[in-house]
Amino acid sequence: MAIVYYTNIRCIYGITADQNQPARGAELSSPIKLSNAYLKTEDDLIADFGPMDSFKSPEAGARIIDCEGRSVIPGYCDSHTHIVFARSRHEEFVDKIKGLTYEEIAAKGGGIINSALHLRKIEESELVELALQRIDSVKKTGTVALEIKSGYGLDLTSELKMLTVIRRLKDLTNLCIKSTFLGAHAVPPEFKGNQQGYVDHIAEVMIPRVADAGLADFVDVFCDKGFFTPEQTEKILEAANRYNLKPKLHANELAFSGGVQVGVAHRAVSVDHLECSGDEEFELLADSNTIATLLPGTAFFLGLPYPNARRMIEKNVAIALASDFNPGSCPSGNMNFVVALACIKMKLLPEEALTAATLNGAFAMEIDRTHGSIERGKTASFLITQAIEDLSQIPYYFTENLISKTVINGKPD
């Protein structure tokens, strides 16, 4: 057994004990913390922690890492990404600067369809290598768990290729990875003018094949203005339910779309985006087990209004934070920046943002029994910061990476 002691920790943040539900309301801002501490790992698990004045002589053969006044926080659980894609869409970035609308960019062959056409042509092995490079980048900024969506194939062969890549990433990396089938990301060219036909194809052909291959943990639908209607979303989610695939939704990014209502009705694990949401949606979410996953990086990059996170907290909604790392609307997986945006633009307290990006992110991926907090028996995936004085310095220094070391499965990365 490999035993490691991390000593002289300035502060351990994000401690829990048998937390069996996501944090809501005041719970978001009151995670347990412990100053002047040590932490013990055994193999890939957190075995113990406590104040330094109770630290005893370690066992023979144990390794000691002196943190020299650095702090420990749980690793980020990024519960919404599209990290498998063929190429960037930087040309569209310039078009947006010039003032072109989303519709005008799409008419030029841009948008999701642009990504799909490139992905259909690329080899699986190259997709794996590109994704591994992005994963290496997000690990350095503190991500220890990822949910990765398909949705840039939009035909059966290419969607299966994407999901196979995600399965390979689970084997090739030490991150905890969850897989989501997002065939309903957009309508592909071969179904242009026949959106209902594509919905039927997803429900009757694609979902059964994905389920039979065991390639997905969740099914997602882009339920929003210009994409899929609540009725079409319901048909897809009913098909997913028949194959025991749990729903997660893109909802209310572009309009009051009804996506939150559909998600809650179908007991979605999470509904994500929510830039266009109000008290009706918040009250539904507060009375449900569905998590509201907020993606401030997307609002930042696209110039959208930010979700009303403070009102959500007041209404007792369980909120999570995620990156939405993708080539079109948020080409970054840096969760430190997501936390900073949540504080600066949505007025979350640093403790609220940390809880939303770790513990509640883990609940949004259904990995809360193993990840998301510092707790005895949980996986030893946590972060050692630089020598910060307070948690607030992570969002305060919003362009800096204040993560000194990412420990994943008990092993310093």
C-alpha cells in the first residue's frame, strides 16, 4: 500500500462528511475548512486529515510531502464539455468580431454543422490525440473529472466514432470521465427540412445502437430556440428512458424555451446554460433533484446575459459550474477562469463558486460518492494551490493559474 502524508497545509477547503445531496442556498457558502492541517492518502483514497498538532510519526515507508503553507481544495468536476472535436472555429471568432450573427455564420457553413463536417472526415486516432492534448491542458488548471458529449457527428457512424473516442479516453487518462450522447445537437444537412425525421431517427435508430454498444452514461438534447422543441425533446428522452440512459439537457441558452420544464418533468440529472430563466424555472428546479449547471464562459465568449445565479441561490436551486469547453462558443476548459467569472459576473462568493465547481459538479455527473470534496474514503483527487492567503485569491487573480499540483487518484500529476 502506498501511503502519502501532505503536511503543513495552510488550509483544507471543501471538507464534507456523508454529503448525500448537492449543496443549496446557504450550504454553498459554508463548506467546512481546516487550517494548519495534514492530509493522508492510502493508494488512491483519502484516508485521513486533521490539524498538524495531532500529526503523529508516519508509518515506515510512508512518503511525506511538505506543502509549505500551500492550501488544498477538491479537484474541479467539469460536468459539461465538448472536448472531442476535429478543429477550432477561429474563423467564426473573427466573423463575430465583424458583427455577423449566428444565423449569418451558419449560412456561410459555420456553427455546429461546420464542426460536424470536419469530424466526419477525421480518423478516430487523430481525434484521440487532439482530445488528449486538451485533457492535459485542463488537468494543469485543476480538472480531475470530465463529462464529455458527442454531438459533432450527427450521423450514426460519426456519433459512434465520437463515443468510442470518449471510451478510449477513459482508458488512456487518469481522469474520471462520463460520456453523453448528444445526437440532438443540431439537424444535419441530410435531414435539412425534415427535422422531425431526424428526431425519429435519433429515437428509433441512434439511441438503441448507442445503448447496445454501452457507449453512453447520459443522453442530451439541445432544447432551445432554433434547435429542438420541447415536444421533440420529450420523444428523445422517452426513448432514452427505455434504454436506461439518464437525461441531461441544454436548455434556455437562447430563449425561454421550455427546456427546464421538460428536464424537470423527465427527472434530468441536470439542465445546463439557463441564461434565459426566471422565477418559474427556479421554483421548478428548487422542488426537484435536477441540478442547474451554469456555463459563464459561454456567456463571456458570446456576449450573452449571465444566468441569474444569485436569484437561483435565493430560491434554493442546486447550482453547478462547468466550462462548456467547445470550439464554437467557449474554447477554454480552464475552471479557474469559470470560477472567476462566476464571482465577477454572477456575484457568487468564492466559497459558493468552489462548491458549485466541485461538489455540485460531481453530483451533476453522478460521481458524488467518489469525487467533489475532501472526505475520508473518497478518491484522492485534489489540488494543491500556490501559497495563497485566502480562497478568494483564485478568482481575484483571474488570469493566473494558482494550482501548484494536481493530485489524481492519489498520484501527484
